[in-house]
Amino acid sequence: MARELKRNTLKDGFYIEVCSMGSRQGGIRIASETFEEMMRQQENYKANKYVIIWGEHKEGKWLHEKKLPAEPTAPKQKKVTA
């Protein structure tokens, strides 16, 4: 017997996705209640992670298209030669 799977539904709000530096897939979605809160979270994470802005989700639909991630702004480390 197979059991029924429940479809995950997203709450209403604004979403970003945070991915590790080496990969742009399999990130974590972070929800915010307001646009300003979402933008603040984006600024915090973009120093060392890829951040994808998904936009606003309301009543089961996305109101804006997602934006591709910008390159992280973390300073590059210099190679040390011996």
C-alpha cells in the first residue's frame, strides 16, 4: 500500500533562496513577512552565499518572477606562494 503524500504549501510572504558558494542548486528558502525584511536578509547573506530572490508568494501563486543570483561580494583570498 502506498501512502498519500501531502503537497508542501508555502506561506504568504517574500522569499529568497540561499545557496553555498560552490553550488547553485539545493539551497534553502527563507521567508519574510515584508519586502524590507527580505532585502535586509539578502544583504546579510550575499557576502558569502549565492542569493536568489524569488519574490512575493500570495494565495498559492508567485506575483513576481525569480531573479538569478548575483555573484557573491566576498573578498577573494590571495594565494600564498612559498
